[in-house]
Amino acid sequence: MMNFLLSLSIWTPILGALLIFAVSAIGAIGEHSSSQQRNTVRWLSLAVALVSFLVTLPLYLGFDTQATSFQFIEQAPWIPRFNVWYLLGVDGISLLFILLNSFITVLVVLAGWEVIEEKQAQYMGAFLIMSGLMNGIFAALDAMLFYVFFEASLIPMYIIIGVWGGPNRVYAAFKFFLYTLAGSLLMLVALIWLFLESGGSFVLPEWHALKIGMAPQILLFIAFLIAFAVKVPMWPVHTWLPDAHVEAPTGGSVVLAAIMLKLGAYGFLRFSLPIAPDASHYFAPMMIALSLIAVIYIGFVALVQTDMKKLIAYSSISHMGFVTLGFFLFNSLGIEGALVQMISHGFISAAMFLCVGVMYDRMHSRMIGDYGGVIHTMPKFAALFVFFAMANAGLPATSGFVGEFMVILGAVKTNFWVAAAAATTLIMGAAYTLWMVKRVAFGPIANDHVRHLVDINQREFLILALLAVCVLGMGLYPFPFTDVMHISVDNLLRHVAVSKL
Amino acid sequence: MLQNFIAPDLTPALPEIFLLSMACAILLLSAFTHRTRLIAALIGPLTQLTLVGCAVLTYLTMDTQTVLTFSNMFVDDLLGDFLKLILMVAVTTVLVYSRDYLAVRNLEKPEFYLLVLFATLGMMVMISASHLITVYLGLELLSLSLYALVAIDRDSSRATEAAMKYFILGALASGLLLYGMSMIYGATGTLEIGGIAQAIDNHAANSGLMIFGLVFLVAGIGFKLGAVPFHMWIPDVYQGAPTPMTLLIGSAPKLAAFAMTLRLLVYGLFDLAGHWQAMFMIMAVLSIALGNLAAIAQTNLKRMLGYSTISHMGFLLLALMSGVVGDDKHFALNAYSVAMYYVVAYVMMSLGSFGMILLLSRAGHEAENLDDFKGLNKRSPWFAAMMMIFMLSMAGIPFFVGFFAKFSVLLAAVDAGYLSLVIFAVIFSLIGAFYYLRVIKLMYFDPPIDTAPIEARLDMRVLLSANGIGVALFGLFPNMLMALCTATLIHSM
């Protein structure tokens, strides 16, 4: 049982999605009324999502925090012709993302409960398939397996943005797909090169141990950088993200921000740093500079947005800048802080997008200017919204603070001015988030549409409350999160400190 | 004289002989009884049975031994048997997909079935050729049947024009090939492929003349594959021909052309690999670039798939040119088995995507424009998913067979040291992804224009679904087909 947990976490949602497609196809032939049909699909989707989340829990409970090696290893030959293995395993770095992903998927299913009227089975199925594929990315220890999951995860997202997105959805869907594909195709060449260089292996731990000269390391680093920088996204290849976020349906934005962006950052830790450590050190100043540009410049860009989703999208880029900054400080505070920041951003950005979704479902507008005084008509919602905005700004006692504080501490160890520049995010974050909240939630009621708003129902409250508990819990007591990653991060740092030349 | 005559061993050619006999029988049947409706209705199933019988015979006589017969003009080896089996599957699929389309257009005549059978025979002869004359015989039998098939709709001026273009350019290519063969005969004094290889090995060949002949051979092969700069016929013929003929031209003959390439260049002129690889390199680069760029501008799906074929053939050439590095020949097995895998995968995807056009076509409506696929997800989610599988597979997105085909080609090419060429190919497959994604966009994001229900017979629906699921399953478990291709080549080289 314990040995199939990772496979279960990947294939349960995917097979569940196929089941949902089958049920809805049979229902379409039968005489069921459409509302009955929709109910079946919704409850089935929720069941699949919950089961998929439950099978990931034993991963956390059974995880040995003291072990330095990968755990829950599964190994089977997949393509013996090219020595590709179905090799799965997690360490402290990837474990939390699998849990986060499965958790967010449950929320996404709940969030799409009533809003999605068209092709609901396909909507739910696409998210479940994507959840499975992304678990595969985090669990894969064979580079080809990783790559295959990495690219395949583009397909459901492309469909989600294109079918259920906003007015400009086609442009956004294409931009999302082609941008990401552009990055990952070069990575494929790098993977093939490494396969040949390592004497015919795609196994990641073997690649980590492989000696590589400086010149190839630099090229590899650049190939990985293009792939992962697009995904993170780092400045200046971030432009697809605001478009994708704005046009995607709420669930799509949530998954994009909470999980998909993390894939790029995760890639840095799994590929760039351990495979090309010397090149990583060589490029560290550049990476830090790019990260700081993302933090500061994108912070300013976020300030002037008039569209709430776009604002949160830019805020995501800025927060992800913190993550890449933390990685390239090469100390445990930096990397752990970055990982905490990733998890925390997963909760907070998901919550922010869900909040915007709640308002959008009622008003069909994302423009800040169309709102004002929402607190008068939606007090419960406004309380939660303000709380998440505070967390997004990095208020102490919320999870947003923990990661940022750790990264800034890590930065002080490296260079005071880097830390000082990074710390401006606390001001910038507060500025753009709180100003948005002020304009949307506070003040007098701006117009009749706002006057007729109805407060959140129990389902919406449940989703947001769950996230609020996570954000607050992680902010007050981050130990269960950092404890898991500690040994793995130290291990990685030791590995990166040794030159491969 | 007669005392010296030794009766050839006929058993290696048993499937071909069976096919020929059946084709002749069907010909007689249709010639003398074509007024009887019953008999006319029998010809289709009879053709199918012939192909199945031929496949069964091929399978039963399949072994790892290589046997030459007919004075070394014909070879029966595992490579041939394997390709013939896939060929039978492909042609049978073509017949199932085409039937409705032809029936409603009054084109389902005995000629169609006969020409398909003769084309199949031609392809089988090409696959098993071990002599330049046999190669040419097979090629002409195939080509002449295809020219006639393209023109089978006599009243369509577009199809006639396509047939003319195909015929003129095809005849030119055959002429070039024949000219090249005569040069090689002049240089080596033999027409046997094995003999040619020996003559080159013994340095008995005039090398200047050899290379001169080689250029013409490569041009002929390039034409058959449809690689730039010998691609001109592809878009016009693909678009102009009735869709079932496009389906046929776009699938099975690629197997035969691949076999012909192997027989001529690898079995015959392997020692000149350095020369023909260099020519392939130019053709590969141009094909990948032009195919992908030109496909973007198309509004006709058949034409778009035509350009996509060109780029796929570029990838095939990329694999074929990675067999020999300098004088090092140990890359050969990997490179050619990868090329074979690519061809088989391509045939599978090509059958499916042209099959989709046939599925959506009905009396008085050709679903060959991109816009005809608009909103397919609302009309039939299942077949929209199948088309999505074909398109993603062609674009080289995992988990579909096309991805692993591309991946293994790229791996072989990097192994042979063509890193920059691989980066080039990868960038152009990104450009290519755009037009495949556009088809998915039309099906999923746009509202339907055409809302007529899909009326296709059950056998076509089932086979097309199996085709799509096959593309997905061979992608989830790619090893089987890869290993089969490798094992086949190990026993045949």
C-alpha cells in the first residue's frame, strides 16, 4: 500500500476524470434532466478530488523527516529502449507541493460548483487531469517522466482558459501554451544531451552526481533557465501570466497561481542547482538581479492596475521573484524561506483569486472602478477579503510574512543591499494590495450593482475559511512545514556547494 | 537454354502472389458481372478479405531468415514482413474510412478497389525489392494506380488538375530515379542491390559516376517522400484529390517510400552514406522549415496536413541522416529503427486525421476547411477528443505517440552530433504547434457553424476511435512499438 501512494496520487484524479467523462456521456444519452446530470457530475468530481487528496495525506504522515534520500520510491521500467524509468519518489522539497496541489484541486471543484454551466463534466475533468499530471511532475525522478508530465499539463490548462475563459481567451490560451512550450522544448534538448553524457540514463539522482565541465554547465543552465523562467515567470518573460490570469476562469487562475507557477521554481531546485551547481553560482548575481527587478519593478506595475485579476497576477510575479531570490542566495534560510513562500503564496493567491471570483460571479466585472463599499453589503466576505489582502502584503502572523522574512534574513547574510531592496516588497505589497482593498471594499456604496450584492453562501464561506485557516495556521506555527523540508534543503545545499568541475 | 532454367522459389512471394491472383479475380468478376448489383456489393468486402488474407499470409510466413528469390530480385526478410503487415492494416483502414464518402458520391466503383489493390501490390513489391528493376516496377505500379485514383472523380476539374500535376511531376521523378539507376548500373555493372554494395566495397565502382547517380536517386526518393525541394506536388494533390485518395496517398505509400530508401541507400549505397546524408541534411532543414511555416497560412485542412506531412518527412530524414558519423557505423541500427518508428507513428496519425475529415463529410459537404471543425466539441465531444489526440500527437506533445517519435529522432540526431540542427528542428516544431493548436481551438473554443449530426457507419466510428485510442496508448506505452522496430532491423540488417 505504502509503495503505491505516489502512483495513486497521480492516477486517482486522472482515472476519476475519465470516469466523470463516461458518466456524463452516458447521462447525455439517457433521459436524465440536465440539473440531475449536473448534480451527479459535481458530487462525483468532489468525491474524486477528496479521495485524491486523502491518498496524499499518508505521504505526509509517513514521511521520515530525518532521511536524506528520496522516499516512497516506485520503480518500474517504462521505455527500456531508451532506459526511461517510471521512477517516482519525494523528498522534503516536493512532498508539500503534492499535498498543496491535491488540496487546491478540492477547492477548485467546489469553486466551480454553480458558476460553470457549460460542459461542467469537461471542466471538472480537465482540472482533475491537470491535478494528476502536476502530482506527476513533482513526484517524477526520471527526467523524461518529468518532462512528459510537464508538457502534458499544458493541454488541460489550454482547454480551460480557451473554453471557460473571458472575452480575450483565445489569445491568452495560445500565448500561455506557446510561451511555455518554447521554454520546455529547449529543455528537451538539454535532457537529451544529459542522457547521452551520462552514458544513457535519465535518472535524476544519477545526473546530480554527474561531473560536467563549466562550458556545458553554462549551456545547460541557460536551457533550464529558459524553460523554468517562463514558467515561474521571471521578468522579462512574464508577460503571458497577466493575460492568462485575466482570461482564465476563477478555477484556472487559482491553479495557475497556486501550483503551475511553482513548477518552474521547483524545476530550479530539481534541475538547475544540482545538475549545474557551478553555473548556478556563476549566474547567481544575474538571477538575483532579475529577481529584484521582478520584486520591485513588477510591484510598481501592480500598483497601477485597474483590473483586480491583473493586479493579483502582477503581485504573483513579484512574490515569485522572492522565491527565485531565495534560491540563489545559497543558504538554508533563503531556500527554506523561498519554499515556505511558495506554499504560502499557493494559499494566498488561491484565496485572492477566489475572492475576485466571488465578486465576479455577482457583478461580472473585474474592474476596481466598478466596485466600492462592498463591505456594506457583503460583510462576511469583506472580512475574509481584507484578511487575505493583509496576508498578501506580508502581515506578521500570516503565512505571507514567514517566507518573506526568512528570505530577507537569508539575503542579509549575503549582501545587505540586496536585503534592503528585497524588503521594499513589504511596502510595495502593502501599497498595491491594501489600496485595492480600500477602493473595492471600503468607502460608501459606489453604485446600485454593489447595493444589490448578496453575501457569500455557505459553500463560498467554506472554501475561503479553509484557506484562511491554512494561512493563519502557517503564519502562527510554520514548524510542520519547515520541519519536513529541512534535511532535504541542507542536503541540496551541501550538494550545490561542491564543485562538479 | 531450357535445361539451365531453375524454377524460382515462390514461397517468399506468397502474399504478393495471393494479392495479384485475387486482384485479377476481382477484375474478371467486375468486368463480366458489373451489371449485377449483388456482385458489385461484394467487391468491397472481397477486397477487404483479400487484404486480410494477405496480412495473414504475411504473418504466417514471417520468420527471421532473409531469403532471396527470383534471381535475387526479390527479398523476403523481417523488415519487409513487418512493413507489409502495417501496410495491410493501413490500407484496410483506408477502405473502411472511405466507403461512405465514396458511396454517397457514386464513386464506389470496382475500379477504386482494383486500383487500391494494385497500388498495394506495388507497395509490397517496393518493400521487398532487392534489385533496381524491382524497385522501379513496384514504384510505377504504385504511382500509376495512384494517378488514376486521384482522377477517379472524372467530373471534378479540381481532382483532374491534381491528377495531372501528380502525374507530370511523378513521371519526372521516376525519370530522374531511372536515370540515377542507369548511372549506378554503369558504375558498378550490376542492378542487384547486394551486388552494388559489394562493388563499392571492392572499390570496383567508378566513384564519380556513382555519386552522380546517387544524386538522381536521392531526388527520386525525395519526391516520393515529399521532402523540400521535391515537395511541390504535395499541397496541390492533397487538396485536390478526393479525400479518400488523400488519405491513401498520405499514409501507406510513406511506408513503401521508407522501405525504398532503406533498400536503395542503406542496403545498396551504405558506403556512400556521407554523401547522401549531406543531401538529406539540406532536405531535412528545408522541409522542416517550409512545411511548418507554410502550414500556418492554410485555411484548408487537407492542404495544411499536406504541409505538415512535409515537415514530418523532414524529421524522418533527420533520423535517416544520423546513421553514420564519419566512418563510425554503430549509430546505424538506432537511427534507422527510430526512422521506422517515426514512419509507423506518422502513418497512424495521418490515417486518423484524414479519417476525421471523412467522418465529418457527407453528401454535398466536404469537411475539408478548417472552419468545418468549428464547435466540434458541442456536436460530438468524443470525436473532438479523438481529433485533439491526433493534432497533439502530430504537434509532438506527450503522452501521444507523435511525441515519442519526435523525441527518439531528436535523440538519434543529438547522438550523431547534430546538436544545432536539433535545436533548429525543435524551434520549428514550436512554430508547428501553433497550427495544430488552432484546430483544437476551432473545435473547443468556437461555436459550431455546421450543426448537422454526424452520420457515419458503426464500423468507421469504431475503427476511428480505435485509431485515436491507439495513438494515445502507443504514447502511454511507447516501448512496444519501438522495441518491435529495433528487433525487426536487427534481424534484417
